[in-house]
Amino acid sequence: MLVNGIVIKGISTFIDKQKFSRWLHKPNIALSSKPIDLLLTELNIKNVDAILNRIEYGIFS
């Protein structure tokens, strides 16, 4: 269920499924990893969610 929430939020944030997919598969400095690789544990899902929040509010992440 948590991963579904990330997908919904990511598509809403990026407004485009392809842009969100590219973001998921690119290394992210703030996460020290590709976001897609972190969607296995609740803690890491929350970290990805926090980065999406920052992006949504225009904070460099």
C-alpha cells in the first residue's frame, strides 16, 4: 500500500508518468541511491516520500 501511495504522489508531483519513471530510476544525491531501489522498506519509502514533498514545494532535492 505504501508503494502505491508513492506512485500516486510521484505522478501528481511530476504531472507525467514518464518523468516520474525517469526520476525513480536516476541516482538521487539526497537519497544516496536510485529511489526505485529504496521502495522495499517502510523507512526508505518514507524517505522517498519526503523527497517528493520537497520537490512538490520547490525545494531542491
